[in-house]
Amino acid sequence: IVGWAASYAYYSLTSAWGTDPQAFFFKDFLQMADAKDLGLDFVGKVAGPLIAVWVFTLAIMALGVQKGVAGASTFFMPLLVVMFVIMVGIALTLPGAAKGLDALFTPDWSRLSDPKVWVAAYGQIFFSLSICFGIMITYSSYLKKKTDLGGTGLVVGFANSSFELLAGIGVFAALGFMAQAKGQAVSEVASSGIGLAFIAFPTIINQAPMGALIGVLFFGSLVFAGITSMISIVEVIVAAIQDKLNIGRVNATLLVCIPMGIISTLLFGTTTGLPVLDVLDKFVNTYGIVAAGFVYVLAIIVLRKLPELRNHLNALSSVRVGAIWTASVIFTVAMLGYMLYQDTIGLLKENYSNYPSDFLNIFGWGMSIGLIVISVVLSLLPWKHGQNFNVKDEHEHEQGDKE
């Protein structure tokens, strides 16, 4: 998706998608084949930017925690904020922007009794904060022993949600313009995920004043947001391999990024890339992450480690947690259990998005089981201790940037 966004930032300059962004995206850009055909023919427009993204990520990761990961975050995050603030400012001046904001901020209190709303909210915040990706555990290994955990956690949570609110304002203002131009309700022109970014927004860019600038800012922001997220996710694996195998940073980065880049290109740089992405996202990013979170939190509760965890947080935090925090954790495990149950029933009852069974068995259930097997095998590998984990590496682990 980062590669797609980079391409679309360039396409925004000339509205290369023409008058039918939907047809352009699926037929001309992705050249998408039917999942039944499992077409794995390479698509240059997709594979090229994808390879470039991996090469860039590899270079950042090889530089290490402070120069690479922290340096990239220090550069890209402020740039991301500035670009998005400009885009939001322009979007708010579009005719019909108020219509979109009304749709965003007018509450429907009755929906709070709908379990699907809570499930959607939990799914969103899990993905947004990268919960259960291993990122928090990896980054915590770079913290000092007496870091303010509660205060830092609140800053991360509120900063993340604040930026999401800013993004929502910009997107719904643009959707309001589109709705007014078409004489429709915002709900009729709004879509989610890929449809919003690569179909609805190009339509807005075609019609809006300063459309090219809006497009470059929007898709450029997606690139920077995606790159920083990708770096944090890959850092989990690189750090784990580096510590487990006791090898240097560059070797660990090459060992992780090259195979991942090749597999990524073989799967997503082809005519069946989008269906594969859709299935992997559902079974691993959504279903798998919820399952991991449920087991993780449930284990803490069953093993009666919740009081110990609370006491540890309070000993190192400027913001103390108590009964409300405990109740929230218990409510969370109940909600995750409900989400997991509903998802399991749904996936067993009928094929996800009507994909063929063989396709789902390979890239859905097969990939999920394969990842579990790989993780168990890697966990059973003996730790290699020696002199390769040098003073510089140890310094990075102890003094690494807290971002």
C-alpha cells in the first residue's frame, strides 16, 4: 500500500487515473486477476515501487536504532503532520465541507448499544496503536529501567487519537465536497479502506480546486505514515533476530529484509496481489491479532498477574492506575473474546468475501498456521551467546530513542 500511495502521489500531478478512478485502479494499475485464477503475473506499476519501498526500509533499518529508526521518525513524523495540516486546511475551504463535518460529528447515541460498534472500535485502536505486533515489547527494550510508563502511554494514546481526529476532519471535509457535487448524502459517497484512498479521493481530486496539491499532500502523507509504520514493524523482527542469533545489526537487517522483500514482491506485486492482501489482512492482521491479544490478556488474568502488573506501573508512572484500569482490562478481554468468537463463527460458516476455498486455505488458514509453526520453531532455537553482540549494540539497547 505504501508503494501504491507513492505511485498515486505522482499520478495526482496529472490526474493520470482519468475520469474513472475505479476502473483505472483495478484494471489499469493493479491489473487485478480473479482470485479463482490465482494469476501471479508481475505488474510493473506495482512491483517497482514495492521493491523501492523495501530497499529504502532496508537502508533505514541497517543504520541502527538511533541513526535509522529514531532518525527516520524524527524527520518523517513532523513532515507528516505539517503536510496533513495543510491538506486539512485546504479541505476545510472546499464547498460542502460543513456537510461532511456534520456527518462526522453528529452522534447517534443508539449505536452505543450495538456490539458491532464496540468491536469496530477495538479493531481500529488495535491496528492504529499496533497492539500485539510486538512493537511495544521491542521498543520497551530500549527504554531506561525507570521510564514513566503511564505518562508515556497516555501521550502515545492521545497523540495517536488526536492525529486520527485531524485526519477524520480532513477526509470528511473532502467527502462533504464530493457529496455536494454529486447531490448525494455523505454516507452514499463514503467508503472505507482502499476504496476511500484510491477511488474516492482521486474522484475528489478531479473535481476540487487545487486538486493536484490535495492529491500530493494526501498520498504523500500516506507514504510517510506507511514508511514509519513499516519501520516499526520490521524493527520487531530485526531486533529479535539480532538478539537471538547474536549477530550484528547489518547482518540481521539483511537476513530479515531481503527474504521479506522477495516474498512481499512475489505475493503483492502480481495480478492477484490485492486478493492476497485482503485475505492476509483478515486472517493475520485482524483475526490473528485479536486472537493473540485475547490469549495474552487472558493469560495475565488467569495467572493472577494483573495486580503485579498494576503495582509495577504505579511504581514507575506519574499517572497511577487503579480500579478503573482493572475493570477496563477485564472488559477488554471479554470484548476480545466476543470478537474472536464472532470472527471464528463467521469464517467457518462461509468463505470470507466469497473467495475460493483453496485460495483461503493457502493464504488464510494456511498462512496463519504457518506463522504459528514458524514462531514456535524460532522460539525453540537456542540463544547464541558470544562476542558479536558488541558494546555499540548494547549501547543502542540501553540508550535507544524512546520513540
